[in-house]
Amino acid sequence: MKLRLWPQSLVARTTATLLAVLALVQIAGFTITALDRIRLQRFEQGRHLALRVMELYITVAKTPAEQRAELLRILKMPAGFSAQLSDKPPASLLISPLEEQRVIRLNMALVPMPHELRPSEVSLLGSLQEGRMMIGLRLPQGQWLDITATIPSPRPWYAPGFLIAFVVMTVIAGGVIFWTVRRLIAPVATLAEAASHLGRDLHAPPLPENGPTELARAAAAFNQMAERLRRFVQDRTFLLAAIGHDLRTPITRLRLRAEFIADDELRSKILADLDELETMVQATMAFGRTAASREPLAPIDLAELVRTVLDEVGDSKPELADNLRYEGPSHFTVHARSVALKRAVANLVTNAAAYGGGARVVLHPPSGENPQVRLEIDDDGPGLPPGDIESLFEPFRRGEDSRNRETGGVGLGLTIARDVVREHGGEIILSNRPEGGTRATILLPV
């Protein structure tokens, strides 16, 4: 499996980005703080070193020259300090940086003592950064007091509760960032949900046009788009209904006039053509009514709806009743428009019975691999030419070339079925079965 380290959702991505920026800012801030603390600790170490050195120097300087060696032997030194007497200044370490010299010399000069005891010369070797310094001070009698001091490394992060404070601050900042991002991204999720809902229900209520300016403008643009779509569908529906309605009157007049034709064969042919024309008009008007339907979504038993359709088709074609069967759960509830969905299923079952000599309907509830409801209508007919499958959904396109209404129909059944299913947010797929025949698959969201 490919490990996805980068989150997929907008909330997670924005939160992760802001947390990464926060971490970088904290690292930079802590680095600056650490450098400042190191500098301050170096100054404090220099001041502390100067005081301890001068305390030790005063003690030795007040002692008679012949007793100083014994004093250094028995004197308790501060931690990390050692001292010895010599006839020349120390010269074994590098000269300390000028800034450290100034700090140490200044602090040594600030220690109060009699003027005659002050060292006439001071030698500083080593550095605080190296962790070791040697300081030579010339005693009044000419000897040198060489003091070696070990300086511990600075500890910029040593502070009680530092780690706890850092964790608490990070957790609080992360929580505030996540909450803020969710509040800012929530309208985007609302817009996506509204777009998905519009695909299932063209007459869904408009989005509220409030909030920040950008979001209000996006909601207003979405509402305008939805209104244009509704007007487009309504115009198409009204056009179909008007054409169908206007054609019924001349068809009726032609039917009456055909009755006065003396030639029986000619009269029969004209009446047959008028019957076919009237059937096409009725189908067109039914298609328009389906497109304009505002039936609300409601919970329906899909299994019971399929069984009802099979019974009705079996009643209309008793010779095929034994070839109509249902497989699947006894009951399964979905939210749909019952009249429209029943019409779509009936169209597919009728096609399967007309072209394949029967229909086998299988209902597959949602599963982990397939989160949609799957309804399969199979027949044992000759199948479909692979190149013509998609074109069968076009209006007035029939599955066979005969002009017989009993076998060819009008050519709107699949068109109506696909429109109905797509209004529910689903899809219809036509395919040829490997063992022969055709399969119409309806996919519906849960």
C-alpha cells in the first residue's frame, strides 16, 4: 500500500501547514532565546568567576608570604577551582577574547579592597567558551597567584516546567488553529454538499448568502447557477408539453377525417400512422412531466417496489410471467421519489421483457467495497452492439430497427430512466453479460 503522508481534506491540509509554520516559528524563537540566554549566562559566569578569584586573591594577599603555600594547601577551594604560587604569570593557554577580558577585569576591579593589596598585574588565559581559564594575579610581594577555573557549559533550556509549558502551549495553539480552520472551511463543505444535493434535487432550497464577503458572493453565484439550471429545465419541459399538447388537436382532426376515406386499406394505414404518432406524443408529454416532477424524496421499500413492477409487467404479458423474478433482500429502504423511480425501473424491466424474453432483477445492498445500492436487471436476449450502447440513451433511439410499436417502442424509455436515476444522484450502466444477454445496472446513493 502506498503510504499517504499528506492529508487529503482541506481542513487537515490547512491545519498541518499552519502547525508546521508554528513549529518553525517556535524553533526560530527558541533559538534566539537560547542564544540570548547563553550570552547572559556567559556574563554571569564571568562575574561569578571574577568574584571568586578576588576573594581567593584577597585571602592569599593578606597572608604573610612564608605562609601562603601552606594556606593554599589547606584552603577549601570553590568547585572547579585550583590555585598555586609561581614566580611568573601562566602562559599555557590561549589568550581569552577581548570581551571576556573586559567583563572579568571590570568585575574584579569592582571588588572593594585596600589600594595597597590590589594586584599590580593581571593575566587572563583561556576562554569561557573553552570551559577553562587561567588567571594570574601579581601579589604585593612579587609572587604570582595562578588560579585555574573550570567553567560549566551554559544550559539555556534549563528551567523548571519548561517542557510542560512548551507542550501545553503547542497543544493550545494546535487546538485553536484546528478550530479556526474548521470554522473557516465549513462554508466550503456546505457549498460542496449543496452542489451534491442540487444534483439529486434541482429544486433544493438556496444557500444562505451571509458570512464573509467572499463566501456570500460564492453562495450568491451558486444560487444564480441553480436558478438558471431550473429555468433551463423548465423551458425544455414547457416546450415539450406545448408541442405535445398542440399536436393532439390536429391528430384528432386527422383521425376524424380518415374515417371518411372510402379505401379501407388506405384508411387502415393512415389510422395506424396516427396511432403511432399519438403514442409518440403521449410518450413525449410523459417525458416532460417526468422532467418537471417535483415529487419530494421519501423513504421507500426498494425491494417491494421492484416486486410490484415485476407483477405489473407479468400481468400485462402473462406469457412471460414465469421469466420475471427478483433476487435480494425482502426489504430494503432508500430515500427516493417513488413514482419517478418506479417508472425508471418499469422502463428497464419492460425493455428486458420485450427484447430478452424476461427479466431477472437482483438487488445488492451497499457494502464496504461498494457504498452504493446496486440494482441489476438481466435478460437473455441477443445483447447490444458495443458501439451503440451509449447512443441508446438518446431520445427516440430504439433498440431495434423495426417501426412496430409492440417491439420497438417509441425510444424514450431509457432516456426517462437515466434522467430519473441521475436526479437521484445515481447512474445507469448498460453492458453485455459474458454468458449472453444484456445487463442494466442502476447505482443509487445511500
